[in-house]
Amino acid sequence: MAKLQVRKVLVICPHADDEIVGCGGAIIHFSKKKKVEVHVLVCTKESTRSIAKSYAFNPMHRVRESYQAKEIMGYQHLHYFNFPELGFNGRPGNKKKLEVQLNEFIQGLRPDCIFVPNSEEMHPDHRVIGGLMNNIIHEGKKKGQFDFIRYVLIYEVWGPVKMNSYFQISKSAKTKMENGMSCYRSQMASVDYKRIIEFLGNQRRQKFNQFNTHIKGFKKTLIEGYTLIQNDNF
Ligand SMILES: [Zn+2]
């Protein structure tokens, strides 16, 4: 990945676990740096509408798992909004409220680097939050409110992003991500997310190697991919 000069990173997640599947490698990388603060914001809490149904539903279960995963990943700050999972489509009030809260949160925190979900993915919450973030950043920039943001990176979880930036996941980071993912027992009961991480990482590496055969190190490790948008291109 292009060397990002950052001091405060904000990862915006529709759900607890997206932080690992979508940008676990980057979170581990930045969390190791003494002068970088890493914040994860999870917008929803699991509801009875959730897709994952292979375990007994308990609203606090996944929240507890996310705090365990945070300890393993080694980042500093985990924040929650309380919107219900799958609670935006057909509910414009919730969507508007989320837009206001995201705006206020970003203005209060003043991150210089923001990871956002892909608005073109299949999961409705990823689509809604990715789309809202596009609007918020564009409108905020027009009004001169977001001059502190230097980089926006779009990450993928459920569908491919047109990537222009790559991040190498070291062996030790991969182990940490797997251990972090293991904390989400509720989610792993429905979907093997470790395999998704491995699959996406391998796919990106293979694609990447076709065009960049001179970068030997990338042949062995997994790759995270992002669409990096620099401040001048918002
Ligand atoms: Zn998600």
C-alpha cells in the first residue's frame, strides 16, 4: 500500500466482524505504531432480523465477542451505534438518523484516514452505509468541514472492489486475524469467515502477481485490497 502518513484511523463497520474480514491486516499494522490511534465504529447491533440464525440469539453475545477480538487485534478504541442489523432499507428515518450520527462522530473524532464499506456489495447494510459515507464525505468536503481527512479507503467483505492499493498481510498478522475471527463464535457458526479471508487474500495476490511479477514477497502472503482515495480526489 502507498505509504500512508496517518495519526488517527477510523474504520467504519456495518457489523461487528467486518473490521477483521475487511481490514484486519491494516488494523494490526496501524495498531503497532505508537503514534497512530485506531478507532473501530460498529454501526449496528445484531437483531432478530439477522442473517446468521444457527445459534441462540442473544443481543449482547456478538458485542462481547467484538471486545475479545479487539484485545487480540490490539487496537485501542471500539465504538458502537445502536441501529438494528438490517434496519435501514424501507426505514428512511433510521437512515437519516445514521447519517446525522456518522457526521457528528467524524466531526468530533477528526480522523485523517477513514476505512469505509463498499456501497456496491450484496449485503444491504454495507450498501447503505457505503452509500451514506460517499454522500457525507462529499457534502462535508464541499462545506469545508472535513479538511482533516487525508485518505479514504474502500474495503471489501462481500464483493469485489475496484482496487488500486494493496496491503501485505504478514504471517503473524494472519494468525492474529484468525484468532480474532475465532472470537466471533456466533458468526463462525454460520459462515467460515476464515476461509473467506483466505480466499479473498489469495485471489488478490494471484491477480496482483499477474501484473507485478517482480514483487516476489507477495507470492507467499495474503493481500488486502482497497480503493484508496486521496484528499485531492474526494
Ligand atoms: Zn458486515
